[in-house]
Amino acid sequence: MQRFSAIPNAYVVEPPTPALHQAQPEDDRCLQPGQELVFHMVLTGHALEQLPLVIVAWQRALAQGLTRLRSRLLLEQVQWQDASGQLHPVWSAQAPRIEPHAASLNMAPLPQGVDRLQLHIHTPLRLQHQGRPLRPQQLSPRVLISAVARRVALVLEFHAQQTQWGTQVPAIAALAERLGDQRTLQWFDWVRYSSRQQQEMALGGVVGRWQLHGSADAIAGVWPWLWLGQWLHVGKNATMGLGGYRLTAP
């Protein structure tokens, strides 16, 4: 755990999924005055205690304006989404107080005998080797699961003081060698505007479906890591929403 290039952030910002917009005309990708923008944010560990401060930060950021046009928005409400997708009210502009809510997720159990898992990658997954992004044909189960395991372990160690995950990373990476895979992946460039650099930037990666298969024991071993990766994301620019996926057991 000492060989890391940067301490991961305790949050992930999830903008609207780009796959929903790539087939639409340019004009349909813009919000009109009065339209609603919905996005997600994941908080981990001690960052959960900072929710009131996070809400204030979003209020100020949205009031200052987004994109190069500095379009201003008002934060209307905050909801908590549980593992099943159900939404629970937390805060609203009309009642600006934090409502009691669970705030944490319980890991879903994996049914016995499952021998395959499928990742539905909906934001560009950008895994790198020696600074270069890996294309679909260069990926493997070990590359994916090693990246997920390292990120999960680092986030939990730095922000939740759970050090036991880090000791398991080598064994999980070795376990990934026993898995086979089938993929339907394509490269997708997600363009964003950098206010700091005052230019558009392409954040490319792979999207699509990636199925992993192997013995039931091997699948059960990687399940907790991949399950957590759904919220923590994986790969380059995970904090900005890249490397997002949903996991199913067909």
C-alpha cells in the first residue's frame, strides 16, 4: 500500500451518463432555462460526516455557474439512494436541514454457485499502463480486478481506517488469473471543458459489457471488490465519474 502516486479523494462526482446523449443532436444536449439537472455524488468514510459542508459547497459552485458559459443553477434537493435504487429525502431548499437517513450501504450477498458476473460500463473506463490508456484488446480480468482492488483498498484505508483490505490485494490479483472473460467494448471519448485550462479535454476510455466467468469460488472471491467498485469507480479520473459500471450476476 506504500506504492501509490496520490491519495484518492473521499468522493466521486457522477455526472449524467454520456451514453444517454451520444446519439442526440447537439442542441438536445443543452438544458433550457428551468430544466432540471440530476447528478450523483458518492461520499466515503469520514466524508459522510461532512455532508452539510458538501451541500454548502455545491450551492456556491452552482451559483457561480457551470461550463464555459457559467450557467447558474440552484440546488433544490438532495436525496440518498440506497443499494436498490430507492430515493430517500435528505435536504431541500425549502426545508434546509439534514433529515435522518441511513447514509451507508449493505453489501448485497452473492447467491451460491454463481460462476459469472457482468459489468455494464457506462462511463469511459480508462485503465493505463506506463501512462498510456489501454484499448479493449489490451485489457484482461487481472488488469481490471487489480485496478479495482487497489482503489478500493486505498479509499478504505485512507478514509475509513479499514486496513485489512490492503493485505488482500495480491491474493485477489492472483485470483483474477483464474477468470476468463467475454467483452463487447468500444472506445468512447467523453469531452469536458476545463475552466482551469480554458479548453476542451477528451477523457477517453472503454464502454460496453464485460463478462467474467470462472469457478464459483473465484467469482465469490472477487465479488466484494467489484461490488464496491460500482460506487468508487475505477481507473483514471474516477473522481470525476469515469470508470463507472453496474454489476449483475446473469
